[in-house]
Amino acid sequence: SNLQNDANTIVAQKLSDLNEKEWRAERRRKKSDIEQQLRQGALLVNLRDSHAKRFHDMSATEQRVLEDYETGKLRKRLDEVRIRRPSHQAPPDHPA
């Protein structure tokens, strides 16, 4: 019946909206984590360059953040998180 199809469509739409909300929340969390690491990376570069803290005195986590910051990995990750998830309905950005 048409009524049943309408009900299924509504349920599918609600699920889709929920997934979109969860995905956006996850993306926000990731973005904020990466932004925090970028700030930490900048701080660690300053500490190292001002000789306030030597690289081998840093924790393993700090060393990784510093390396990811300097090699551009963090910036790349932030760009990836910023990019909108491709949607099947969306038209392609560029003609084939």
C-alpha cells in the first residue's frame, strides 16, 4: 500500500538524518582534536626552537605531534576532515 511505502520512506529519512547528525558530530570532534594538536605542535616548535625543551626530553606523544605538525600531516588531516562527505545526490564538483 502507499501508506506503508510512505511510512518506510519516513523511517529511512529519519535514519539518514540521524546518520548525518552522528557523522557531523564525529567530524566536529575530529576537527577539534586536530586543531588542539596543531596548537600543541606550534607550542612545541617554539619550545624546541627557543631551547626551552629539547626534542629528546619530550614525551613520545609530544614528539609525534611535533613531527606530524612539521611534516604537514596535521594540516592534511584537518583538510580531510573539513571536506564534505560525498553524497550520492550531490552533483559532481567538476565535469568528467
